[in-house]
Amino acid sequence: MSSKKRFVMGPKHFVFLIALALLAPVAATANQSTCLNGAPGALCIYNEGGTATSGVGKQFKGLTVGGKDASTLNIIGLFGGPKDDLGTVSFTTGGLLSGTLGGDATFGDGTFTIATNANYPYYSGVVFQGTFGNSAGGAPINWTYTGKVGKYYDYTLSGIVSGTWEGRGTVSGVTTQLFFESKTKFNGGTIALASGTTTFITPEPGTLGLMGMGLLGAGLMTRRRIKTATAFS
């Protein structure tokens, strides 16, 4: 009798496959954030700016974006615009699992939080809180070196996120965060965050109705160019 185990696709594997499909057009270009609102139940969220910090060398324990260095939340679904301040996006990663910071790497599990403020009329407070990485969808957080543009070394951080929406329904999705560093390849310390896109695959239907997003209509792709964040020398 064969000792091989039969693979059965569960809900997390399904979410992971959908997430990869949504992630592909986002990661293709380091100067753009792309989000697909056309998929049934998809909710797109944009953030811009912020700073990632970490230890250097053996002191590296993972990346942290939060507090005064959190990224600005400026679009939720069809609400908001590139310069709006609707709240913050904060996240952490675990330590290195493979690779190097200057090139391609994978990180251990972290956390992901989206908080809205009074500028967002539908909900004020922590709108999403959950896990980031393998425990969220069966794959580690990916750190990808996408090349050098001018004086900037470009990196993309991407992975699966899963958690609670408005403290009630569970949602899962994918996030892609775009980082830039000047002069030298990243080796820990501080690096600027240019922008990010998060797509939730299975938002709570009642919440979508409350928001009035109308995301289940004709397919819509929203593409906007981002400004390169101030780089750290």
C-alpha cells in the first residue's frame, strides 16, 4: 500500500489560488498598484506612504510598519481617493525563513491591521485585524527584489492575510506592499513604503451592502500611479 497522502483542496488552498491570480498583475510593475474589483465579493483597499523598520544583520527580527510610521489608508472599495486620509494600515512580518534581504526572501508569520478614522463614514476603529503569512493561507510572506529604477532599489512585500472584519465576519485576501530604498540594496534598518494594495476575497456580504460599494456589478479594474516615497539614504 502506498504511503503517500491524498491531497484534498480545502478553503485555505482555494483562497490561496485566487489570491495568486489577483496578485500577479499587481506585482508585475513596481510603479503601479492594481486592484481588481470585478471578482464577486472582492473589496479593494489602497494605502500610501509609511516606513518599515527592522533590526540590522543578526538583529533583524522582521519588518514593522505601524505607529507614527504607519501607512495612510486612502481608498476602501469605491470610497476615497489617492490623497484622502481614511485611517492607517499597519503590519509586521516574522523573521527570515529563506533568502536574503538584499534579494529575494521569505518571512515568517506576522500581523495585519487596518484602522479607519472619522473621515470614513461607515465605520471608525479597527476595521480589520488578522494574521499575515503562512497561517493565513498556506504560504509564507514573500520579499521580492524587482530591480533598480534610477537610483532606487525596488522591493515588493506580498502575502496572504486573513482575519476579522469589523470584529464580526472572517475575511481572507492578498496584500502587496511596494518598498523603495536608495543607493544600496536593503540590509535591514529603515526603508520607505511607497504604496500598497490589499484585496479581500470573501468580505462579509452584509458589510458590503452597508458600505454601498456596488462591487458585484460589471468588472472594474482600478489602476493608479503612485508617487515614489521619500527614500532613505
